[in-house]
Amino acid sequence: MSAADPTGQQLLVVVDPVARRVDGESVRIARDVLSAGSVAKICLPDGPAEIARAVARRGRRRMVVIGDDRALLRVVALLHQQRELADAPLAWVPVGPLPAVPVARALGVPLGAVAAARAVLDGAERRLGLLADESGGVVLGGVRAPAGRSHSGSAPASSAPWWTPAARTARTALALLTRPTGRATAAGPRLRVEADGVVLADADQPLDRVAVTMAGGLADVAVHPAGAEAPLRCRARAVTVSGPDFRYRADNRIRGPVEVRTWTAEGEAWRLVLPRE
């Protein structure tokens, strides 16, 4: 182990081409920090095909992605499709404008190039969950349907939730959702929502939106009925949303249109280096 390699880490640093164009200075800084603290092989792919080849030829090196949310998602999706994700530890240096890195913020990855690169070298590996759909897609942050507006998916601070932690099941959620609220409901998208086979909302019930995120190895489902003050939540293994050609946001990217989409929670499906607490 040389003086320039205090950790002995073997890294494959994949620099997304968009990151090189958008913020070359942050890319340079991250490369310098990583190269000073490890044995780092730098890969500068020109597009998705070269990124796929780099993933396939990574060997025993830990992969480090330099780029925005899309860059990381591309690598995670490739590994997931090859059934190698659970055995491929990853690290990430987010590079891009704030609107392009919401997943990094949600996961707790530092946004500065120096801090993120140091976390790669000194951080701790954590196993994280994801949502996988039937088409082979993966979601690391969350899903919102329909995609017309961007929402946080949380209840207003002044609203009391309709549930208790012990009652976060699909069947209890169904009972709460069908309870009269005493409020007039506004028109909303007609979506059918099922959680583990239990219908939470049907097409005859207007909704504001549906949000799905990972929580403790399960999918946390938030159904927002039109006109209601607070969402209804439950946890499930699988969530199916269907409706007439709807679009949805997955990790802040608009997808669709589709008529039906099912997301299945996969707990501890991938490994990411994060700052030590």
C-alpha cells in the first residue's frame, strides 16, 4: 500500500458525460480527492453503451458514480436487470444543479464535491431498499401519480393523521378510506389503487394524488382523496395503480403514459456508501 493509497480501496470511477459538460470543475475536484485517497481507475464514457461496458467490466472494484440522479439510476438499473445489484457496492458523488439531484438529498449524500468524495473514502456502507416495477424499472426515491404537479407527499403540518403506527395495514387503510369525511370532494384523477390486493381507491372516487416511497423494507402508500385534509397511509409489499393512460413521476422523472403499473418493495436491495453518523 503506497502513501498515495492510505485506504487500500480499489475504485472504478464512472464520470457521467452530462456531469463533465455541466460542472467540469466539480468533476475535477472529485477526481482529485478520490485519486489521492485510493487506487482509482477513471472511466470517461461518452454514452449509455460505454457506461454499460464499464459496469460489466468493473471486476472487484467498488463503483463510484459522478453525476446527477439519472447517472446513478442508470447504473442501479443496469445492475438490477443483471441480478447483480445486491453484490455490487456503490458510492456516489452527485454533480449537477439542485433540481437534478433530489434523490441525493433524500438519501443523505453530500452535495458538495469535496464532502461527497470524502464520504466515498471514509463513509460506511448501508443497505437500502428500492421499488421495482414489472417493466424492469427501479425507483430509489419515490413515485407520485399522476405527474401533473410536484408534491412532497406528506400531510400538511396542521392536519392530524387518520392512522396510528399499529394500524398501517392495507385492510385498516381501506376501512379508514371508506369512512365518510363530511367534506365535499373536488374532481380529481380517476385512479384505482391496490395495496397487497386490497383496493384502497377505485375509479369512482376522485383522488388528488398517490405517493409511494420505501419505508422499513415495505412500500409506504399515501392516498390523497380529493377534498380531504390529510392523506391515508398504509404499508404493503406491492402497490398497483391503474387508470386511463396516466403519467407518473419516478425519482422526479415523468414516466408513461401507462394504464397500469405495479411497484414491488425490495428491502436491502442495494448497497451505498454514506457518511458515517
